[in-house]
Amino acid sequence: MKTPLQLNQENLQEIESRIPAPKYGRSSDKTGIVHIGVGGFHRAHLAYYLHQLKNSSEASEWGICGIGLREADSKLHDIFNTQDHLYTLMVKHPDGNIEPEVIGSIVDFKMGTTDPEPVIALMAHADTKIVSLTITEGGYNFNPTTGEFNFDNPDIQHELQHPEDPKTVYGFLTAALKRRRDAGLPAFTVLSCDNIEHNGDMVRKMLGTFAEAQDPDLAKWIAQEVTFPNSMVDRITPVTTKADIEILAQDYGLNDAWPVTCEPFIQWVVEDKFSNGRPPLEKVGVQFVPDVGPYEKMKLRLLNAGHSVIGLLGVLHGHPTINACVEDELFATYLRAFLDQEATPILGNIIGIDLEDYKDSLLERFANPNIKDSVSRICAESSAKLPKFLIPTIQENLTTGGSIKFATLVIAAWCYYSDKQVNQNGQPLEIIDAMHGQLHQAAKQTTTDPLAFIRQESLFGNLIRNERFTKLYTEAVQKIYKDANIKKHMREMI
Ligand code: CS2
């Protein structure tokens, strides 16, 4: 075994003899992209595309500076400091092969929580062309049912009173955009990379509403000058495990405190409207299109919803991973039936895409035995995910008279999971959700009021007033409460 080398800039040459490393210099990089929310997904997706671009051509104005706006981000901040912002991406192939590569496109990282000033100054700097976001579905501060901005958030109230002391992404964006306007600099593009339909339009609306309340003149300037491309992002990125860190050290001789693992598949479809220039990402496979809407809807309603469907049913059954779920024939059949009978009919035709092929490839991606994407990652923050991935499909099928039974069982399973917090074998489950307490309280009342869970209108909208849905849901939830053997109920549906 080779003695593991510490991942840092100084060791890169030696590391390169073990695994691929950046072919480009990094010291003179400008941070043309400031990215808020540097989770595994960003490191497997945007940062990887940029790394490929830099490997193939001169692109020194397009380095990334990561920004952390949550206390929890300080862990990555500290690790990045010891690794010169380098990290390893481990692409996991279905045949068991792992392709590790050191990524160098992130050249700096700042915490906005300790001192907002350097972050505002960087975002307001002439070199910054794009501010991109991966702040998760729940991070956009809007009410999922009404679609309106949530002014009740205390951080939002704070930054309305103290624009110089921002806390949320909205406070930082307005503070920096104000400086740019006052300095006569062009606005940056705000690029959302989250799984939300019309993600760019949504941020435009939210930022516009916030800015209007903070500074109406600035709001006008933002409306005229800032662009918000919609984008569809895709790459399955499981949570990094200790085993991944050990494999890297033992098999490849590299000490990296926080590598990222992902599947081989990658896709990014973006609207080509950038107010202040963009990197030529088409050279590395990014698709620029005039309207990303149909791609977004397809991906959210098939891939993300498909994940939630088997994730929530799988967690109750006791399957640990998504690949374990789809190796189970009943789960694979159920998933395909949901995709074919409930999700596909509302998608219509998507020019240039064969939906049958797309679904086949989804099933293959989910089945990748090397990826071991945990159902707990998929079930985490379901309260932010289901209102975007699954509930709209039920609503649309209720309007058209389409099938809703597969999705309804999933909602009932979600209720049982939120209430009992154990799987069908009685093993405890850790529920990770910002609305954990509220979900539990609502679900707990199911035995006396079977509809209690779906009375949460901020999640389920008007489903509670639809008789067809409430009847089916009541039957489903009563069955699960009587007998938690989830496969039995799934079988009955097919
Ligand atoms: C997943 C997504 O979190 C989830 O529920 O569906 O993270 C999914 O893996 C990515 O969107 C794939 O692009």
C-alpha cells in the first residue's frame, strides 16, 4: 500500500501519478462565479463541469468562490482550508469501478455567518459575473401552496431592518446588487441550481418581492438588469460515507477529509440568458435552450418523484438504499406503474425526448449497485420535496380524471412514517425534516381523524377538499395503520 498523501496544492504533482488532478493552474483564477450552498451536489455538478472546461481550455476568469450561509457549512470551510479547496470526486460505475478525480475549480470559500462584509464585497466585485445557488428546495423562503414570499421569517425581518447585516440569500443578493448599481457595475446573473420547477422565475419573484419591501428603487433596477435563467440540474449524489474516505486512502493513497461520490450520469439544461457573460459550458456538454420548462417538469415529476415514491415506501419496508428498492421486483414494478400511469400522462410531448427511453434509463440509474444512495437521504426534507415533486401530479390527475392510487399510498406511507418513526419491523427511523415536529403532531392524530395529516394546507393545498382523493387516502392510511406490511398494500395496487 502506498503511504497516503494529504490532498493539497503542494502535493498535486505527486497525487497526479495516482489519480487524475487539475491540469490547470489555480493561483491566478478570478472568481467569476460565487456559489451559495456548496453541498455534495454542487461539487459533483457545476464545479465538475467547470473543472472539465478548465482542463480543456483557458478559463481563468471562471473560478468559483463557495459561500456558506449556515453554521453547518463551517465544517467544509475548515476542511477546504487545509486542502486548498481541492476535493476528490468519486464517480461510481454500476460494474463496481470507481473513477476518482481531484477537482480544482473551487478556489476560495467564505462563511457569510461570521462576517457578511467580505461576502458582500466579493459579490459586488467587478470580477463576479454569476451568483449561483444550491440552497435546496426548502431554502427559497416561500409558501409552497400560495407561492408567496414568507415575510414571517425572523431573518428576513432582520435584514429588512438592517440591510447591511444580511442573513439569507435574499439579504446578500440585495446588499451586493445595491453596491454594484451604485458603483455603475453591471448586474450579475442569479442562477438557481435547485430542483424546483421554473427555479429562475421563482427566485426572480422572491427576490423582487423582498427587494420591493427593502428598497423599491433597487427593486426596479434588479427587475431591469438581473437575469434569472431557469435550469434543470441532474446527477445523483449520495451522502459521503466513512467507507468512501477509507477507499480513497487505502486504494488510491489519498487523504481527503470530504470527497464526494456520484453516479456517471450528468445533465444540465439551462436557458441562455446571462446578464454579464457566462463560461462556454456548451464545450463540456451543458445544453443551452430557449425554454427549459418541459425538461424541468420531466425530471422533477419522474426522477425526483420516483425517488420519493420508492424512498418512502422503501424506508417503511426496511430497504436501506434506492438500489435495494429497485432490486426488489415489486418495488420496480410499482415505480414503473407510477411513472407510466400517473406521472407520464401529465407531461405531454417533450420535443427531442423519448420518455420511454428516459424512464428506462432512470430505472437503470436507480439500480446502480455501486451507488448505495440511502433512502434516508431521499426521505430527508420530504416536506420541501413532495409539494414540488409529487403533490402537483396528484392535483393534475384529479383535474383530468387520471390515476392517483400509486401516489396516494405514498402520502399515506409518509403519514405513518412521520407518526410512528419506525419501519415495519419496529426499527427506529431518524426523521430529518425542518417540519419534523409539525408533521409528527399532525400524523399522530390519524387514528382519531384519518385526514389529520393532509389537513396541513401549506403542504397539500386543496387536496383535503377533493372527495376522490380523501376517500382513497382514508382507505390507504387505514390499511397501513392496521398492517404496516407495506408490500402487501403495494401488491394490491398493481
Ligand atoms: C433526490 C435528488 O433529494 C432527492 O430527493 O431525488 O437529490 C436527486 O438525486 C437529484 O435531483 C438527481 O439529480
